[in-house]
Amino acid sequence: MTSRTTTSTVTFAYPFILAGYSDELPAGDYKIFVDEDLVENLSFAAYRRTATHLRIEGQTGAGRTEMRPIDPENLEAALWRDHKRSTKIRKGEAALSPLEDRSSLSPNG
């Protein structure tokens, strides 16, 4: 059977937790590895996902790297929560003009 692995990168702006795991992971870039097998006996090429893994780098320079099996739907949900959190914060800051000097808003300014 023919297999392939594709790699992508996701970015979390805030610390997050993936369903099925209790530890909080720090914000940052994470590599995603998707393993797929070729579906045979078709008149066209089609692949079926067999596994998805999140690579977690060690917290220190000498830390170990972990390949954590994850559910793609849980990853999508975590990314959605991160995006909503980012959007909510940006909307709160939208009242200020990007050119407005924030220091002029202080009571002593």
C-alpha cells in the first residue's frame, strides 16, 4: 500500500489546550503531520487519512520533542478558539485610531 505524509504549520497566538490532553501548550508555531494511505482499485488517486500528529518541541533548548496523536477536529476547534480570542481582542482595540498616540490617553498625558 502506498502511503504519504504531508506537513503543515499552524500558529497559535495564545496558550491552548487540545481535547484529550490536560496540559496547556504555549503560543507559537506547531508542525502538523498527516499520514494518508492510497485508496486502491479506483480509477483516480484518492488518499484516506490514517493519522494526524502534532509535534511539540521541548520547552528548553535541550528538551525532548514529542509527536502527539491528535484528532483533526480537536485541532480545528482549538484553532477556532484561538482565532475568536484574537478577534475579540482586536475589536476592543479598534476604537483607537492606528495613528493615535496611546500615551495621550493617560490621565497624566
